[in-house]
Amino acid sequence: MRLIGRTAAAVVLAAGCLAATACAPGTASPASDKAADDRTGTLQVWLYNEAGNAAKEAVIAKAVTDFQASHQGVTVNVSYIDTDASARAAKMKGAFNDPNSAPDLVEFGNTDLPGYVAAGGLADITTELDTWQDKGDLDPAIAKTAVVDGKTYGLPWWVGVRALYYRTDLFTEAGLTPPTSYAELVAANQKIHAAHPDTFGIAVGGKYTFAALPFVWDAGGDIATKDGAAFKAAINSPASQAGIKRYTDLFGADGCPAQQCADLTGGKTVDLFAAGKSAMAVLLNSNRGKVDAGAVKGKYGVVPLPGEKPGSIAPAFAGGNNLGVMKAAKHRTLAVEFAELLASPAYQEQMYDAMGNLPTLKSVSGKVAAKDAFLKPFTDTIAAGTRFVPLDQAWAQIDAQAVIPTMLQQVVTGKADVAKASGDAAAQVSSAFAAH
């Protein structure tokens, strides 16, 4: 999944930044966010080169034509950069150090934001976005993923969330309807696995952080909470422990045996579900293609991941990509305007049609869900409220050290109870924040 790569890139970049000013903009960079703002010339744009990129390039080419037609004397030069974590981190570090090599506008993963801001590479565009005509249509929770310390450093372009994929054939055979509460999820997990011992009731992973966090958030817990200007570890709070228990209780002989599931990652749960080895799995909207290419094509449905309360939806992690203006940009206003065009309703819809990326604008989410019923569980999940990891440099360290997966694995393998494992995790979380 691309989010894993983004986090790895942030770790590589953050490591470089720890060495004095290795990632700070060079001495030739503008003295402030608004030091350079040419309104003509060549606007340099870096976007990700993704799987199936030809479809993305076709949409961007149309946007470039539209933008150049409305901006006389302006040429837009779009470069597609490698999404490999180390290659991308090296390219961004080079841009931060050498303003002359930096683009005006860049696409980046939203989990990379704190590291890029700490490196001094991104411009604060709060003022410009305050007057963006589509600002009111932007989902509020998703908008927060571009904000650090009250300042906006990016425009959320697309988002990806998870929901519950389930086998319609196995549910029908068992006389079950899709679960609408945690209790029904547990019952379905156990009943189907009992009838089909070779099939997991639900594929859950000890290394699948973003499947576990919705259970923590639904219980009222979190990885960390803001205490004034600083973050404080909260993964060991009573609410967080309740959520951890709900997730880890899904492991076991009556559902997803620990010896087989403790090491499962998000990618492996996709493989298991697609191969027909699991009755349920918490997967992304973008996993649809791989599932349809597997043994369960035509034999599955999707519903929002239920919370503990009947009829509720557990909060999902809002991963995705933002568009940011570089602090060293020579065409700041043009960069903001091109970002606003790409993130406009018309182009968000076109990007969905081309790449399957979920829109960040509420009106467009409604339109694409009306066109494709498959999307409704995901747009309903977004509408119910999404959550995010701590927007702090420390997240890169927490993720790189596998703090959450280690905690989960300690519990599901019986090496520690929830209180001990979450306490150890909280100590590591606190240490990461103290280091930054």
C-alpha cells in the first residue's frame, strides 16, 4: 500500500533532518513564504508516478491546457516522480536543500506532512485557501490532515479509507446479514469459521495498524492527544485499552488463529480475502481491483466497519495525498491556483474516474457514490467522521519502530496482557515525542 511507502519516505527524510540543518532550505531560498511570486513563466509541478499513471496523465494534461488557456504567458511543466520511498525522500531532500531544483507545487502523502514542515520545505497557504471557493465543500476531518500547529500546508487532493469486505455467499449460507455492530461482527466471525474451519472468519493482522486503530478510536481512545502545544501518549488509556481488546479478541481459534494471523499485514489480508481464505477483511476502497481479480469476484459485498453501538460506524484512518506549495516556489500564486484547479469538483471527479481516488469534497463524494454503488460504504464512512495519526514528526519514528504492531502482537500471542502491552507502547510513544 502506498501509505507504507510514504511513511518510510518520511522516516528517511526525518533521519537526514536530524543531522544539523541537512533538510533545511539552502541559503538561496526565499526569506519568507511570500518572497517570490512571478505571475508568468514556467510553473514546475511534481506529481506521483503511480500504477496506471497513463490515465492520471491524461486528466492532468487536460488541466494543464485549461490552466494555460486562462493564464497567458504561463507554461505548466509537470514531472512525474518515483513513488519508491527512498528515491522520493532523496528527491524531496534535494529540493529542500537546493531551491533552484525545487518545484513550485508538489504532491505528497499526508503522513509525510510533519516531516516536510519541520524541514522548512512547505509554504503556509492558510490565507490563500481561506478564500478558495470550494473550501466549504472540503470534508472538515480531511482538511485537518493538512494542518500543523494551526497552519495549512497543503490542499487535500484525494483520500483512501477502509471498510468491511464480506463474503455474500458465506453469509447467506450461514443465514447472516452484514454486521451492524461489533457484537454482530464477532458472532459472524465465529459462526462462519466454525462452519468452514479452513476459512478465517475475519482476516485481522498483528501488523495491520490501520485495521486496529478504528477499534481504538471507536472506543474513545487514541495513540496520543494534545496537551497544550505538545502531544501526550494515550494508547494506554482505559478507552484505548478497551479498543485494543476488541480488536485483539478477534484473534483466536474461533476466528483468526494467532499463530497464523499475528504476522499478517494489510497487504496479506487483501491476498487472503481475494483468494477466498477469509469471510471478512478490513480493506481499502482501492483494493477492489485486486479482490475482483481473485477467487471471490462477484461473491462479496462491502459495508462500513461497524462500531460497538448498533448502527454506528467505526472511525477510519483518512490516508491520502495533498498538494503543497514549496516555500522556495518562484510562482506561489500560480501554484496555489493550479492546486485549486486540480482539487476542484470537476477535476476531483475526473481523477476518480481515471484512478479510483476518493474525492475530498463532499459534493463530489456524493456524485461518485451515486454513479457507483460500491463506493457508498466508503463515502458513508467518510461522512461519519475519519481520524488521523498525530500530525507530528514523532509519528514517523513511532511507525518505523512498529510500536502499534508490536503492542498488538504481544497481546495476540499471549506474551503480555493489554495493560502491559499498551503501557510499553505508551512509553515508546512518549519517547518519540520527547525526541522531537
